Amino acid sequence: VQLVESGGGLVQAGGSLRLSCATSGFTFDDYAIGWFRQAPGKEREAVSYISKISRSDGVTYYADSVKGRFTISSDNAKNTVFLQMNTLKPEDTAVYYCAASRYVLSHRTYAYTAWYDYWGQGTQVTVSS
């Protein structure tokens, strides 16, 4: 099983980045994908979530801090999930991780790391002021 994040980097405040989470080794359609981030000295926090493709309902969740600026999407043919991040702020600086969950999560439970089965290694996003 692999989840590989890419697309991180250094960007000025107000700029954009698009993160990718390429997955392999499990049935993509049967897993929901979440994006998390962890800044130095802080706990890992949930950023966004997209429901498993097999549900066919396209449910997405966002943390309040990124709502309206970040968009999660998926390319089912490529088993890849994206996180488009616009209007970036210095407080968005963190290592971003994607994770796969076999569970059906709600807007309350998607933020808990314990519900996720597999994790990527992370990609650094740095936003300068």
C-alpha cells in the first residue's frame, strides 16, 4: 500500500498550490481520502475529506480554516486525490499528509486520525508573508 503526496513547495501569501495524493496497493473506490496537516509544535489537524467513490455521493468536508480556499477532488482513473489550495496564508505552512479510510465518516468523525488505515509520508508547504 502506498500513498505518495507531491506538489508542496514555497509560495508567497496569496498564492496557490495543488497537492496530489497518488495511491496504490488497495481498492481506491472503497476508501475515503482525507488531507491533514501538521505544523511544527502542533498536533496533526484535518483539512479536507472526500468520500469513497463506491458511495457515489461525492461527500466532501473542509476545516473552517480552509473553507472557500481549498478544494478537494479526485481522478478515479488515476487513483489520485488532489487538494487545490488558493489564497494561501502563512498559517497554512505545514507538512500535508493524505490518508485512506475504509470507513464511512461524518463531518464529526473525519477529523480523527484513528479512523484512517493508511498514511503517506507528507509534503512540505511553506507560505511566506
